[in-house]
Amino acid sequence: CMNQKHLLRFIKHKLKTSPNDLVLREEVNSEVVELTLQQVFDRMQLTAHELSVDSLDVSATHSMESTFFRFDRFNRKYNPFGDSIL
């Protein structure tokens, strides 16, 4: 199981070692746009140095037990860095 610190370490490692990997494909105005990991972070205006456990903001709480039973609630709660693009 990956905790916040492991997830953050993984994201930073990938951003430093594989910034040109394609990580997102979306359709914009009937055109397919592919973004690299670096482009995604540029869009969010974040750098590897700005990333922290606090900015990651994906901690689980015991009061959110029903979160894991509904995908829509899970998605609302777990948007790393407050952006659904990740």
C-alpha cells in the first residue's frame, strides 16, 4: 500500500527521470492532444521543488469510510495537488 510520502517520492522521481513520458491523452475541439508529464505539471504551474505532502493533499480519514465504496466520492477526495488532471 502506498502512503502519501511514497506517492510524493514516486511523483518527484518520475518528474525528474521521465518528464517526457506521455501521460495524458484528451480530446480538445475534436482534436486529440497528448501531454507529457512535464507539460501536465507546467499546466498546473508546479515544479518538483514545490511538491510536498501538504500540497499533495490526499490523506485518508476514518470518517470517510463510504468514500471507498463510491468512485465519485473517491475522485472528489483524492485529487493530488487539488487538480483532477492527475
